[in-house]
Amino acid sequence: MNVIRFSDLCAQGQAQAKRVFIRADLNVPLSDDGQITEDTRVRASVPCIQLALDAGAAVMVTSHLGRPTEGEFKPEDSLAPVARRLSELLGREVKLIANWVDGVPVQPGEVVLLENCRVNKGEKKNNEDLARKMAALCDIYVNDAFGTAHRAEATTYGIAQFAPVAAAGPLLAAELDALQQALTSPKRPLVAIVAGSKVSTKLTILQSLADKVDQLIVGGGIANTFMLAAGLPIGNSLAEADLVNDAKAVIDAMAQRGAAVPIPTDVVVAKQFKADAPATVKAASDVAADDLILDIGPQTAAKLAEMLKSAGTIVWNGPVGVFEMDAFARGTETIARAIAASPAFSIAGGGDTLAAIAKYGIEQDVGYISTGGGAFLEVLEGKTLPAFEILAKRAAG
């Protein structure tokens, strides 16, 4: 997919003294007293902002924060904590501007933060009048918010239609490159790990990947449903019996291409869903009626690890067990360390996946860590994200 890259515009001197409007993803968690508790997204936004400043642009940045009611600004909706953190990271004052749609006072070499964009009436429904007003504020629009790329809103889609130039920021461009490398032209074998509590939430992803991947590793409650489809007992485990036929269809679709969905041969079970519940390793065929499957077993984990070490490309979404509880974390840790050790290009996304990566300290060993949960999942489903679509249209002229 061809898009205009903001880094190229800056390198060519096309941002000098221009008004640059950056849609960032600064939707950070806040404590009850309004302090940022985790600032990854703010730090991730800095390279694009610094790029614009270094190019001599007049820089405007906006983002949503939380779930405000359009047209009803409340103190808790304010980006003020983000403005303070950005000021620290950039080493310069970042003024926060409210009621900005009709005009923004900013000079070349300055950066301002525009108050929570979702407070503006018409933002979520991509109102054309609002989009045109915002487009009039800038010479160059830059989308650097992959976390919102699956939403066609006024600051993610509409403004890109009407701005003189619409470009992808470095974070968005990196996501696009990584996803294309993993899914459009992957080095084979392509192995996908899709795990989670329910097949129903990821059925379309499983169906989409069944046409693309060489091995489809399923984990968590999803694996339990696939075990049912394979005729194995799952005891009292979380599963969706009404989707067994859908699971069988995915297995059959893979088999017709000579690909496979590896079914666990051993599992870790407990009688209760508790961190201190005694954990027992059992053959998959020996699960008792009152057992809860909470992780894959060591034999299964070792087989999957070998598969990952010989992969060409790995896509990872979801831990394969209840990794938050140490007794049921061994499978996810084995998978994580196998991905880290593999020479394959790997891309990982989703909140629980990122938590597992952080828990095992393998951030530097994953090829690309996606910053957008919902957007990442929609790409796996085979969808074209609205933000990518409009930027590609603008690049095509």
C-alpha cells in the first residue's frame, strides 16, 4: 500500500514553515487524581512531533482521551496531564488549547496540544463540516495514531480527505510496513498464534488466517473449543460448544492446503480458577469432568516452540494460558521465549500479548510490537483500515 510518508516530506524540506496537524494516540490511563500511570503512548508520539519541529513546522497535535460526551467538556476529559508530560519529554513548553476548531495560534518552531478531539461535536460520526474546518487549520495532515486507524472519524479520516496534503507519521508507517511484511509478503513458514477466551470474538480472524498461514496455533479458551472439535474431553473448561463446527471448518480449511492447527497433547489443569489452586499436568485425553484447563502442557509447549524456531514469520495475538497466575504461565513463557529465540520476523499485538512480552522481558527480541489492539485485530481479519485507505487514496491523487 502506497502512502505519503511525513518523514519523506520533512527530508525534502516540504514542512518548512508549514502548519502541520498531527493526529496522535495519547489515550493514556490516568489515576483518580489525574496523573498518567503509564506513558508509553506519549513517548511513542514524540518522534513524529520532533520530526515536525526539526523541519521548522508550526505543529499542532491532538488526540482523544477516554470516552467524553461530544459537546460536553468535563475536567476529567482534559489532555492537561498529557501536555505536562509532553513538555517534559520535548524539553519545551507545550501549550494546551481549548475550543480550537475555528483557529489555532501557533508559529513555526512551536508545538501546541489541541484539547481532546472527541469533545468536538461530529468527531465520531466523521462530520464533513467539522472535517473541513480542521483541514483548513493545516497545510499538512499527519496521522500517527495506529490505535485509531480502524475508526473513520473526523480526525482520522475526514480531515485527511480535505487537507492539502495527507501523510502517514513514522509510527503509522512502521505499523503498515510491519503488517505488510507479516501478512502480504511473508517469509514462509508463516505461523500465527491466536489465543483468547472465546472463539466467537476471534472467529473471523481464524477464518481469515486459515487461508494464509502454514500453522495456526490456538490457545486459551479458543484451544478448548478446538479440542472439543477434535473429540477430546475438556471437563469444566471454558469453551463454546456451539462453535465446534466452525472450529472443524477452520481445521478442514487448513488441512486442504496441507497446513495444520496443532491440537494440545497435554494440558495443565486445576479444580478451581485460583492462583493457588494445585496445578496438574495431564494428557489431553485424560481430562476429568471436574477439571479446568488453564494452560498447555510442557510436551505441547515444547513441540510448538520447535515449530516457532523454524518459522519464517510469526504473528502473535494472545497468551496460551492464564499467564497472570504463575502456576499456569509456563506455556505462554515457553512460547514467548521461542519467539524471542526464533530468527523469524515476528509481529505481536493486543493488550494481553504486550503484557506477556513485558513480563518475560523480550521487548527487544520481537520484530515489531503493534501499538493498536483493535486496529491490529482488524488487519488480521483481512480488513482494510479506514486510515490506511484514505491515506492511500490521497497518495494516488
